[in-house]
Amino acid sequence: MKSDFEGVRSFLRYVDREAAIWAVALIVLALGNPESEFHFTIFWPYYVWGIQSPGHGLGHSISYLFRGDVISSFHTHVLGIPAVGIILWRITTLQIKQLMLHRSKQSWQT
């Protein structure tokens, strides 16, 4: 008898890890509040000299886009809309590659 964990494990064989990380990141940004003043960055010049990173506002821009506010998305960061397209393209290509790899492994096993 299979346990629930084995079912999850067999499902995860079909999911690419990087694609899952990108998907979770987009979900977090979609659920986040773009009006929030919270600003997290690993751009160290911001902490030392107060210089904003080139990606400053990108997360807020993506959050606005998921709410359908394209104008605010564009005003917050010009590259927010293309970033979502690129990330979705990356998720799709990674997932297709993973599925093809799994399919080829199955054909060798039969």
C-alpha cells in the first residue's frame, strides 16, 4: 500500500525545481501588497550609501500587474511587465524540458 508521501514524491518527479521556485516567487508577488513600504534588498550599496538598486520597485511593479493595474506597474518599474513574461517563459521551458526528460526515462524503462 502506497503512503501519501510516495504519491507526493511521484508527483514531484514531474516538477522542475527552478520552475517551482520561480512559480512560488510569482505567487508571493501576486499575493503581496504593492502599496506596502516594506523594501527588502540584498544590494549592499543601499545599506552603505543609500543607492537604490536597478531593480528597485520591480516586485511592486509585478504586484500591480497581477492586480490588473498596468499603469501603476509601468510607473513603478518599466521592466515589470517584460520580467513577468520572461519568468513565465522560463517556467514553461524548464517544465517542458523536465516532462520530456521524464518521458524519455519512461520509454527506456518499458
